Amino acid sequence: MNAALQTTTVLPPGMHADEWAARLELAACYRVFAMLGWTEMIYNHITLRLPDSVTGGEKHFLINPFGLHYSEVTASNLVKIDLQGNVLDGSTHRVNPAGFTVHAAIHDGLPGAHCVMHTHTTAGVSVACLKDGLQQTNFYTAQLHGMVAYHDFEGITIHADEGPRLLKSIGDRQAVILRNHGLLAWGGTLPQTFAILWTLQRACEIQLATFSMGGPQAAIPVSEAVAAKCTRDSFQFDPRHGAGRDVFDALVRQVDRIDSSYRA
């Protein structure tokens, strides 16, 4: 947890300190996404599982209130729900069923999925619509060797029966391309998940720009051996090397200089 977030906010009465820390981190992340332009009106989601110190081992997680733009999300208006979608904190805000279905399946089915992020960026959706998907032709794709999964489009994700098929498609791969739909990442911490999604997003952006100058045939492929080496040499997802903490904290400091109202 970012030390600055812990020391510059007041713990609400009756709230566990670990829950408030999670709320602050997740609210800050929503503002980071807004700053980066990773928004889709009031849609899409970032969810974070609350620690066992708060839940006693139950799977409870935080999600954004449906109807608010990411720039309006705060620590206190995040909604705490269980895997059945029941609101646990008395919030009067709605939860988007499409967001809940996918995220609940991943939080429940993948033990290491403490955070899940989903976006509909132009670059991400564009690559998701390509028959060959993400191609191994740039610096960022080379750092995701063996990490990318694909899941076929089944329509708007409001049907719980898609969950098992989604989990089968994902396996243990933390960068996910939802075909015809968008990008998704999951991880053991919020910063690690952000690092994975950021790398996937950059890979898609570079591919989109490269293909605009001559199509797939004009791109220089990266060999399997070099890509595998790049992924081994990239420390950004590794908990022993911060797993995205430094870059995420730097972006939170930038958000704080612009608008720190997410702390409320």
C-alpha cells in the first residue's frame, strides 16, 4: 500500500484500516485510469478483493458505483459486494451486472486474482477484433511471451454460465484479450495488475500504429527465443522487484497534484 495514502487520510469511524487502505488504493486507480484516458463513459470496471483481515476469509470485493464516471469515484463511494452481487456496506449505488459477472467469475475461480481490470480502449478493442490478435512484433509484446490468453466473444457478459468457459480460456495467463471486446488483466496486487494491463495496452497501441503504416506484413517479427528472453528479463511483474508498485505510485502522485478528491 502506498505510504502516502495511509498517512494523509482519516480512517472513517468503524471501518477496518485494511479496508480503508484498499478503498484508497482502488479509488486512486480509477483516477489514474481517468487521467490516462482508459475510460468508456460510465462503463468498465476495476475490482479489488478485500484482505482476509477484513472479511475473515470470505470473498468480498470492491467495485465502482454504476453510473459514475471514473473521475467521480472516491474511496467512500466504492461498493462492497460478495460473489452473489449482494451489497454489504449499505451503499445505495447500483452495480453493473455485466461487470459483476466477469469479475466475480475470475475472483472466485482464480485464487491469485485479487485484482481484475477491464478496458475498452480503442487500441485494445482494435487488436481484439483482429483474427490474429496480438502479434509478436514490438518491445511490449515481447515482454508478454506466454502470458496472453484469448476468449471468444459470446455477447454482452451478463450470463453467469459464461464464467467457466472464460476461466478455461484464461488458464493461468494474466493478460487476456476478450475477442471483439477489449482487454483484461488480473493479478495478486493492484499495482501488479496495472503493470500487466499497461504493458498489454502499450503493445496494442504500438501494433495499431505499426499496422497503419503498412499492415501486418510490414512488421518485423520478434523471434520466439528473443521474446521468451525478454519476458524472463522483464522484472516489472515480479513481486521481488516491486511488481509495478513504483510506477503506480508515481501515477498516484500525479493524480494527487491534479485532484485528490478520490480520498474522500
